[in-house]
Amino acid sequence: MTSPLPELPPIVLAPGRKVYFASDFHLGAPNPASSRERERRIVRWLDMAAQDAAAIYLVGDIFDFWFEYRHAIPRGFIRLQGKLAELVDGGIPVTFFTGNHDMWMFGYFTQELGIPVLRHPVSLTIGEQRFHLGHGDGLGPKDYTYKVLKRIFASPVAQWLFARIHPNVGIGIANAWSQRSRLSNTAKDDIYLGDDEWLLVYCRELEKRFHHDYYVFGHRHLPLDVPVGAHSRYVNLGEWVNYCTYGVYDGNNLSLERFEG
């Protein structure tokens, strides 16, 4: 059955090759020291994945805040950018999904690193199985306040106005806002809502119309592997501030793993 959502080109996995998924690194939070240590850990994970990766998907909120001015980007994160460029130059395709913390990405990653940037969920065939993946923000029921804010932040007018603020001021204000928002929701992230999990509700509604074997999202921050139907699962990738979890698909099964304990 054809999906109504955008389709990525199918991936044919060669024997021994795998596909990796990760999200919610939140680089930049809560402070430079812990962020840099997390960045080094992420680079080690990418080195591990590169040994057998057919493709890598970074599924949003990689940065706790990101805004691309015409001639400036947020400072830092050079180790990650260098490693991603190395992987792409070495023939491993990397795909980047924007999240609610890094939605203001424009052409830098594509032009400088050769990494396509996607803003909406997509469907994808890997081998003989169907995947539906995206960051997950704004999907499912409830969270109406954020959905309104997302429409405002995604508007060209809001982006143009923010770009008029000097980077020293704009990035400082945005970093404070971004960290306040993430930290204020930490307690909520630890609570599993069962059948009321809003991304699970979204998956089950979509599954009624278009079958996917796996629904892969981030944003929720809680590592989850939950049945959607008799032959489909919802996998949330968790986050890297506390869990360091990621997904890996070997051609038969998608598993949720933890890196370095």
C-alpha cells in the first residue's frame, strides 16, 4: 500500500550491513563541559557504527539550539561536524531530521557536509520492511500550545525577524530559552503513559491506513519499544543526556541498544 507521506529511496542491505538511528543528543545543554563529553561519546558511537553502517539517520534535536545566520552558525560541535563529514566522504550516507530544538537549519549541513536535512516524517523501505520515521514533535493528540508555537517558529517571517538580531544576542537568548524548556520537562519524560502515549496514538491511527513494520521517532526522550499492531512496532530512540540509546536494524530486526553502558 502506498504511503501518503514523502518517500525516501529504498535501501538494499548488503550482507553484514546495518542501518543506525539516533536522536536527541541535545548538544549544548546543560553546560559546555558535559556537552563536550557527550559529543566525544557520540563521535565514538559514530566510529563504531561506521564499521558496518549502510546508512545513518539522525532524527532531530541533535543540538539543543541551532540557528543558521547567513554568515554564522552556533559555535562549537566541531568534532561532530568533522566526523559526519568524514563518514559522508567515506561513502556512508547520513540523513538529518530537524527537531523542535534545531528546526532553524537551512543549507549549511547540505552544502558543507553533504547531508540532506528533512523537516517532516517520511516513509522508507529497507530490504523488505517498511519504516516510518521522523522526530515526532507535533504529532498525535494534545500538545496544542507547542503546535501553535511550531507554526510561528517555522514561519519565514519569524525566521527573518530573528535573523535581524545580532548572533551574540540572538543565540544567547535562544540557548537560555531552549535549555529552560528541556529542563522543565525532565520529570514528564520519565513517565510512560501507556495507551495514552501520543506518538503511539499517532502510529496506531496511521497503521489503520498504511502499514509500516516500524515507526521510529525521537522527541519523547524515553526509550520505548511498543507494539502498534500484530505486525508493527513503535520504537522511540530515547536521548543521550541520560540513556545514550540508539536503534540498529540488521535486515531482520530493529533493536534498541545502549552505547557504553
